[in-house]
Amino acid sequence: MAVQERKLEPQRASLRSLSWQGFIASALITVASWGIGWFPRNQLSPLARTGFFIEFRTDAPGVIICIVLMAVGIVWLTRTWILARPWVQSAGEISRKELRRLLAMWSAPLMLSFPILSRDVYSYLAQGRMLHADKSPYAEGISALPGWFDGGSDGLWAQSPSPYGPFFLVLSRIIYFVSNGIPEVGVGLLRIIAVLGVWGCYHYTAKLAAKMGQSPNWANWAIVGNPLFLLTMIGGVHNDALMIAGVFSAFAYAYDRRPMAATIALAIAVSVKPIVLLALPFIGLVLLGRTRTMRARWKIWVKVAAMSLTWLLLIGAVTNLWFGWLPAMFTAGDAAFPYAPVGLIGWSVSNLAGLLGADISLVNTIVVAIFQLLSLVIVARLALAKDASSPVRLAAWALSAVVLLAPIIQPWYILWLIALFAISHRVAWGSEKLMIHASSIILVAVFVDQLSIEQWHSAWLMKSLAGVVVLGLFAALFTADAATKRVLRGPEA
């Protein structure tokens, strides 16, 4: 026994090294965020009047140093994640407690960062402020608030209804009230909620993976340990972790044959982001078990729909927002991103029609509606598929259709797809490498796009510098780093 413990000691030292490497990488990202993260400009912000942060963000050398630090931190964290891959090769390599400690070390410094890779957290606070002012986020955009721009929200959502469910909006209202409008306090409280969502993802990823016959540690490495996940969910303070945790818990309870718990969990997820309502028929397929007749499908679908409707009615009644999110779901085209495929098509067709005298807004709405209808047809076809042996995989394809055919695609939406595809069955090593490279590419894109550059700096010049630095570091990681290349050769190497 003593000999075996001595053999394991170098391995544990290596694991501790990975923990501290991830911690330092996240710490670099956190320090860098003070110069290029999304800064609270609200007049209630104490940090906005702090000379240290002002100098950090206004001096060009400080901004350049922060760009380099964040690029180094992102690439280093990605390297650490890749090097942790052999530890989850089999169930005996690392305990769940050790993996939890590893991910906690990687995440801890991010609790002190300014929001990075997105500024949606300020929109969350603005929508909470709207509710507090007795305005409906489903009827008006945040521009209905006086001084809304100073709150830090992206102007993209100025005129658009909220895409979030009633549970999350009321949560945002409570946090806005408790914070008394001080953005740092509001962001901190929302980050605690985001961390709870990450913890929920970790717990239910392990639970669902075990029920589907794959390694819980591998699934958590692929989903929760992904730097794109940690940096957007904790660093970016996103509510998607709450949604994913809700969906995963719903599927886990469905496999336990607990329809009430499954539909409650899904209703909560829908009340965070309504788009996951499309998972309902696939929850029904899980509850159905091996019975695959069409009559049985419709019977279980009616049952889960009735139960889910009951919970959503209760949530709507308690929050007094009812089903305002339903029409808001179909008006996302008002905030379409041109670089989403459907957004680009809608923008092109509507502007061409405008040259011919047509109503640009109406044409864009029609184009978006056509693709939304197509996505619903695909979801229906998947739900009615003859081979329903893997409902979670069918749900992954259904969500892919809805996301990719939407007029707006945020980079972190890909995390939903990665999560569902990864959890539905153990993927081949080639697919794992694709996931690693895809996550890295998305990190590059969102890092460059979401730099907060003050108006007295040249944004295009700073972003060009960021792109060159981060691309160069990632290229070196994948082509010159021996340890990374050894892991990427695969388990057989």
C-alpha cells in the first residue's frame, strides 16, 4: 500500500500543478479585465470614480498590457484544460472531489473580474430596473428607462423585448432592489447566481452522464471545465448556466421516472430562457421508456404538457408576468445580428426589397418568420422520429436547428449544443478535438469582439493587436507546445 501511495504522489503533484496553473491563468484574466472588461459607468458606481481603474483604462500602455495579459490567460487556461484531459480518461484517474477542486481553482479568480466577453449582465440589471419601475420588459425595450445607456447595456437591446423568462426577470428585479442600483453590487450578486448555475451544471452533468452510461468526470471536463464555459458563465455573468442546469436536471429526473420533478425543472429552465421549451417533447420520450407507439407518445406528451403548463401558470401568477414571454420569443428579429446566417439573409433580402420600395422591416420580419417556422418543422420531425432511442441526442439536434436558424446567434449559444451533444453519448476522439478547436476559435472571436475600449483609444487598432496576439498564442499552443500536442494525438498515443 505504501509503495502504491508513493507511485501516486507524483501524479497528485501534477494534478495540483494543473490546479494552480488554471488559477494563475484566471487571475491574469481577472487583472486584465480591470483594463479592458466592461466597466460600470453608472454615476452610482464607486469604481467609476476610482483613479486606479481610470488610469488603468485610459493610458494606452495599460490597455495594451491588459490585452496581452488576457490573451495569455485565455490560452494558458485552454492549455490547462487540454492537459487535464488524460485525467478523465477513465473513472479511476481522478475522483469527483478532485475534479471539483480543480474546476473551483480555475474559477475562483473570475469572481473578482469585471464582466468579460459580454456585457449582457448590465441588460439583466436594466430589465430588473424596468420591473422595479412597473414597466414590462416584454412590452418595451430598456430604452424606456431614463439614462439607460449609462447603465452599460448594449444598444442592441434598446428597442427589443426581453428574451428572458419571468423567473429570471423577477430575480433580476430583486437583485436590482437589493443593490440599490449600484452596478458593482448588482453584478456581484448576479455572479453568485451564475456560480450556482455552474454548480448545478456540474451536479446534473454528472448525474445525467451516469444514467446514460458514460463517465461523469469526462462529461464535466468536456462541458463545465471548458474555458469557453467558465469565462462566459462566471467571467461574463451569464444566465445560460441556470438554463442548462435546469434542462439537464429535467432529463435526469425523467430517466428516474419522476415526471413531476422533470416538468418542474424544465419549467424553471423555460422561466430563465424560454427557448428550451422545445425540450418538452424529448423529456416525454425519456419518460416513455421503451414503448414507442405513436399513441403512447401523444399520451405522454399531453401529460407532460399539462404538467408543465401548470408549473408555468404558477410561475406566471407568482411573478405577475404570466406568458408575456411567448410573443417576445418571436420578436428577436428586431435585434438580429447580421453575422448570424438568418440575420444576414434577412438583412440582405429586406434591404434589396427596400430598394424596390418595399417595407424593409416587414420583409425582414417575414424572412425571419419563415426560418423560425422551418426550425419548428425540424423539431417536430425529430420528435416524431421512428428511432427515439436517444431522446437527449434528438433534443441536441432540435436545439441546433432552432439556434442556427435564428436571426441572432451569440457565441455562448454553442455551449448549449456542446453540452447536449457531449452528454448524449461518449464522442469519438476526433469529435473531442473538434470541440477543443471550436471552443478556441470562438474564444478568439468573442475576445476580440468584446473588448471594452474607451473612446480615446483607437478601437480597431487595439482589437487588431488583440487578434494578432491571441491568434499567435493559440497557433503556438497547437503547433509548438509538446505537452499539448501529445494530448491532442489522442489516448492511443
